[in-house]
Amino acid sequence: MTFIKHSADYYPPAEHYKQIRLWISSWQQNEANSNRHRTNNKNRQDGTCGWLTMNSAYSAWQTGVPNSSILWLSAPPGFGKSIICSHAVQLIQDSDPKAAAVYHFYQHDQTYTACETLRILAGQLLDCYEKGSNQIDDELYLKTQRTPCSLENVQGVIVMLVKRLPKTYFFIDGLDEEATSPTRWMDASTVIDFLIQLSIASPDTVRIWFSNQFRPCISDKLKPHTALDVKDQVRADVRLYLSHAMSRSNPELDEQEEQKNEMLEKLQNRAEGNFLWASLMIKALQEEANSLTEMKRFVERGLPEDLDGYYRRIFSRIKKSQQRLAWCVFFCCI
């Protein structure tokens, strides 16, 4: 590996990094990505996701047990997959500061080509590389200054950066959003295939995390890899979330432990592992019950039996002339 040397036209490393960033051009997308990651961590209830470091599949993946370089989390909507993903990113950043932990959160209202997604990852990798090196080697610099920012060339830059980093973790969340259309899935598949090949080429230094709702096309592609089953753990996390939320709603509950546990059991049985349903039940309690007696009555008789029942209640309160519009907005947001 050779490095750009001092000369009459020498530019300091910071200027070279700036020029490479101009080539990658992913500032806005990575800002949105970072905001999503920060929001996920902010919304995580203290005490939840603690099970992750004790999970055998996760431990094998992190420590590099053979054939465990790819970890796949698949769970129903509302199970906190994105929050678990962000927590895993934070765990890696805290436990191994020298490693690069880069991430992308697919979202239904944002469409990226395979090249754009990989540029997002490349931009984060460059940030990690810059932190550990105050020099730019010729190969990396010239690659980005003499070639167009095409899919193939961005892939080449990622390969180069990965080789220069001690260890790299890729986190890809929300793959199910890309399974909504053939075009989006084709682009996502290109990203998945590239990352898998990267992990095969560098099994000791590359780790990949995928998280998504179940979709047959995703399952077919990822089923050979290690699955992370979170249903039991998330159920316990939902109980913790409900307990804290109920106490915030009515501090008297902490003095009535037996009644609180009875209501908590009913709410947890309905929510199972669904944080979305749990949060909506808490919202309904806050809106409908002002006292401990009213809260208990509402849990026993007033709450809808499931999430569909809750949505039906919401739509019943909307004027019929506006229900069609509300229905369209609702399906765009879930």
C-alpha cells in the first residue's frame, strides 16, 4: 500500500477525504439514516433488549464462530425490529470502538437504487476509516477521482475500505419495505448479494445483520443463514414496557402491586410481543381511564381484543365521507 506524498501540489488528508466524499455524495441520505438510528435508541425503553448479548446466536455472530458471519432477524410488524437493530449497532460501537458499524434503514416512503444504498454504506465506512487514519492511500484516492460513481465502482470502494478496516459490521433493516415491488426488490437483492459475497470473501472481518418482516422472497434468500428468534425475549420486553408505561400513567398502581400485576397480565396476553399494540393500549388507557378503578374496568371490558379491533374503533369515529381517505393514509403509514 502506498500513500500520497508531499509535493508542490500536495493537499492535506482532510482535503482528500473531502474529495472522496464528494464522489460518494451520500450526506443527505446518511443524515436521514442517522436521525432514524438516534430516534430508535431514544424510543427504546430502558432495560429492554438486554437479552441480546446473552443470546447464543448473537454471541456466535459477534465473536466469529465459523459459518456465523450473517445473522437474520425476522419478526411480525410491531415487534421492535428496528429498535433492536439500532441497539445492536450501539452495542458494537461501545464494545469494539475500532470496528466499523454501518447501517441502513429501508423505509416505505424512500426509494433507493442499489447504487444509492451502497453509497450510503460507503460514506459511513469512509468516516470510520478516517477516524483511524490520517493518510489516504493512492489506490483509494485515485479510484474515486478517475472513475464514475457507478454501482460497480462503489462496490469496489467498499471492498477497498473493508480491507483497510480491522472489522466491519453491516446492519440492514426493513428489507420487507423493498419487497413491495419487483423493482425495489431487485435493487435490494443486489445489495444483499453483494454483502453476502463480501462476508464470504472476508469471513474473519465482516459481519452482516438483516432484519425484516416475513416475506417469502426474503426467506428464500436468507434461509441458509443463522436466524435470530426474538419472540420470547420481545414478549418479556413488552411486559417491561407496559409496566413502566402504566406506572407513568397512574403512580397509584405501584402501591397496588396485585391489581397492577392482574392488569399487566391481561395487557401482555393481548399484546404478546407487539410493541405497537402495547403502545396503543396504553394510549387508550390514558384517554379513557382517569382513576385506578376506571383503568381496571377498562382493561377488563373496554379495550378491543386485538389490534384490528382498535383500528375499527378509530375508523368508526371518522366521518363516512372521510373514511376512504383515512384508510389510504393508514395503509401508507403501516
